[in-house]
Amino acid sequence: MHCQQGADRTGLMCAIYRVAVCGWSKEQAAKEMTDGGFGFHAVWIGIVPFLNALDIEKLRKGAGLPARPADPPAR
């Protein structure tokens, strides 16, 4: 998946995946999205609040995922 620049909205979808499937915190996923060197642009200021407002459990349920993913591997 990608958007025109390969960042921002793609980063949001990757962050959602990190939280919903990989078990990352929203804070960890937002940091990777904005500071991970993937070209995030500050013009998309609403993306982080959007991520923070997401009901991840509702998203998991709607996608047929387990209520909580397995613990992520140690980093």
C-alpha cells in the first residue's frame, strides 16, 4: 500500500496495523510513523490524533482479529 508520496496515509495504515495486529502501543506506532525516517510531512497534522482516537478493539472485532494480539517480540 502507498499514497502518492509513500508516507503519511500509508504511515497511518502501517501504524494501525502495528497497533491492531502487532500489539504496539499507539504511542510507539505514532513515533515510528512520524520520526521513523519514512517522509512523514507535518501538513498531515490530523493523522496522529486520528490514530489516537481509533477504537482499536472495535477495529479488531470488525476485522475478525483476536481481542488482543500476542505479545510483540522484545526489541
